[in-house]
Amino acid sequence: MNKEQKQAVVAELTETFKNSDVVYLADTTGLSANATNAFRRALFNSGVSMRMAKNTLINIAMENCGKDFGDLKTALVGSTCVMISENMKAPANAIKTFRDKDGLPILKGAWIDSSVFLGDQSLEEIIQLKTKNELIGEVIGLLQSPARNVISALQGNAGQKIAGLVKAVAETKA
């Protein structure tokens, strides 16, 4: 790879990192060419783009993009593929699904909205994370549940009991 090609890769990765809130690093060492192609297809079908690059070029691009990747740079050892997605769990789910077949690839680390996850043991933790929409849905559900409980209580037998108590209190005061 000549100097111009390296600069082009760094420029492309820098722009990718600037525009992404989800970056995964994985090691595909040990996958056959056919398995690697199958993994790329699985990622593509999940909306994840994958790019192989040298660790030094990835490191330079991380520094140039203006974001703080923290300790994720320590994962830049050995063979590294970079995965980018809009969906924070899509790469993790694709790795887990594909891994069920071969035990590979291995998650080196992930950077999700400024949070760093290091090591393959983080895969399950990332899969369990709730997306922004899931959290909003839970909050709305929690906010609606007290009102829903009051309305259902008023519509049921409790509503008749409350009406009777209010009537009895009103009669005793009159």
C-alpha cells in the first residue's frame, strides 16, 4: 500500500468516524474466505458496514475525527475489522448469530454514543442495552400506568365503593 492509498483510507475512516455514533472493532482471524464473505453478507443484511484496515490507520483516523474513543484504541492489536451501524445493537446481534456457527469473530471492543465496551465479554452486555426508543416507550408506559390504574379502579367495583363513601360523607355533613 503506497502513501496515497494509506491517506485515502485514513480520510475515509476519519469521515466515517465523524458521522457515526456506533463503532465496533472485531477480529476475524481464523475465518475462512467463505466464512468471511458470509459474515459480510450477514452484516450487510443487518444494515452494518464492515471495513478491514491496518491498526495504525484506524488509530490515526480515530485521532483525526475529533471524538474521544478512550480505551477503545487499546483494542487495536492484531487483525481488526471496523463495523459501523446506525443501530447500536445490530453489529452485536450479527456477531452473536454468526458466532453460533463458528465461534468467530471475536469482539475486540465497541464505542456506542461515547461509551466504550472492551473485550468479547461485553457482547452480551451490549445486546442487553436498551435503545433510545425502547427507553422512551418504558417511560411513557410508566407515566401512563398510574392514570390507567385510577381509571380502571373507578370503572370497576372500587368506583362504586368510592361513590358510596363520598355519598355517605356528604350525607353526614348535611
